[in-house]
Amino acid sequence: MSSSAADPLVSLPKFTGVATCQSSGCHGGGVGYDQCNTWATLDFHVRASAILLTARSARIVAGMPSNGATPAGAPENPSCTVCHAPFAEIQTSSPGRLLPTALGDEGVSCESCHGAASGWLRSHTRTDYTETQRIASGMTDLHGAYGRANTCVACHEYLPPDVAKAGHPALLFELDSQTVSEPPHWRETDPWIGLHSWLAGQAVAFREDTWHMLTGAPDTAARWDALGWMLHETAADLKGTPEFSIPADSMSGKDLASLEAESDMLARSAATFPWSTTSATDLLRHLASNGAGIARLTDSQRRLRRAQVLAQALDRILVQLHNQQTDFPGAADKLNVLFADLHGGDGFDAALFCRDLAAFSSTLGKS
């Protein structure tokens, strides 16, 4: 038997590390070629593995159940490294896929998002190399909101129950604002990328939460309900998007699987939706008028989650409209009040939020 037949890892692409990307002639040079410099100095991802050395991470790991085999320390714990230090996780699970230039403490670096580079590192700079050829050689497709959302959602949306119960902060995946905060190390040409990213990202997040509902994962229902409600209202208002069913309190496995497929269709459509100032303004007004969708709930967690998702949506639409030279006097101040209302956590006052939502809505005028 050949070595490649005995060890399937031999045929898989290898990770080469950020050192192979950051030379001055590649992505470590001047303006337009400074992607690695942006990552190293400004990007939150570069600090992902260092977070595992903090006292807070130690406390979280100490609160997780031990199965007798899992290392106690966060820098070695696979529940932590899988997202915070991908190369460290690969070093443990598939060491043959790491070349000597790939270091375990790189954090979330180039290949964490772009894919293991051994198959495309030398060829991807060729001017005659098409995007299809790059992807076929192993590069992750990150051109467009749908591909980016699929790449980011795995680490940014769902926490294993034992990690969440041990004190890890809750995750609220929202692709647009998190991309802006990253910050981007690429040149964006899509003038409506904000709303493409926001809606495609929320639909992908809901798709993943629906899958977790299918597998019986706990602590997902409130977030799942909030995203589904907001997406239903959005799809109902935007002409040309696929129909999107509103989630019900009790759904069969078949119904959940159908809803999972609907959310993926919505995500694909959202990534290329033909936004205009009119459609964005109409949606902003429609969502801002939906306080009743929060007020009528009796479950406090569901009320809070819906308010969080709604405030995020209003924020991203308002920012995109500002970028398109459309502003509503007083709206930003009223939106800040809504975000302040959310800081109460378990003490969230839904009635106060809905009153402040009405005040925000009044700044938007009428269609």
C-alpha cells in the first residue's frame, strides 16, 4: 500500500503560514500590497490566540466539564483552539498538514479564511489565472457576501453548550459591522456591500441555527426565533427575494429542514439583491414599525434577542443609507437610545424599548 493510500492527509493541501504571504513583493508591501500589515497591526484576528493566555480564558476552561482527556489549559484545549488558534488545533489533530513555516500561535491568519495555500500559493498571482482556477486549486471563494458569510459563521455564530455555560461571551454574528471592525484588508467595489453583507450574513446565521435546532442543540431557540422573525419581515418587504416562512414554536424535523433550505436560498439572493435608496428606506421604515413583534412576547429572552437583532438591522441600514448620501435628522441619536436600552441584559425593559423604537421611527418620515 502506498503512503498516500495509508495516510489520507498526505493528499490534502498543506498550510504554509503567514510568513509565505508577507514578503514586501507580495502582501507585506506598500499601499495596495499591505494586506499582511493591516492584519498584523489592526485586525482583531491576529490577537485570537493570545486571548487564550488571559485569566478570563483560564476561568472559562476551568468551568468546562473534563472528560479525562481534554487538556486543562485554554491554549491546548481543542474547544478553544478550533476557532482561536486554528494552526494549534491542526498541529494536534493533523500535524502533517502544517509546513515548518506555519506557526501554532499565528491566531486566525491568512489561510484560516483563504484556505490551505500549498495548492495555490505560487499560481494565484498569475495574471492569466481565473478565479475559477484559484478556487479549484483550493483557495476559498471570498468574493461576495455569501462566500464570506459561510466562511465566518462557523466561529462567530455558535458556541458549544459546555463553552457557553462556562462563561464564554455570547456570540451575535452580524457580518457587515464585524467586517467594518475587522477592518477590511481588501478593496471593496460593491457600493451596497453593507446591506449585501448584513442580510446574507443574517440568513446564513439563521441557517446554521436551524441546523443546530435540528440536531437538538440547547440554548439556540431565542436567537433562532429572533433571526427568523426579522428575516421574515425583511423578505416580506423586499420584492424579489425568495419567500421566507416565519419560524413556529413547534416544528417537525421536516419543517426545520425546509426552513434551513429557505434560509440558504435567501442568503444567496441577499448577496446580490439590487438595492436602491428607495428599497433600503422602505425596509428601514418597515422594520422600525415592528415593535409589536417584540411587545407581544412573554418570554424575556426572546424579547431581548428580537430587540438586539432589530437594533442591529436598523443600524446597518442607516449606515448604508448614510454612505449613499441619505440621512434622517435625529435618527442616529434615537438609535443610540435603543442600543442603550439593550444594556440591561436580563433586566431588559421591552416596553421602554418599544417606546424608544417608536421615537426612532418618527424620525424616518413617511413613504
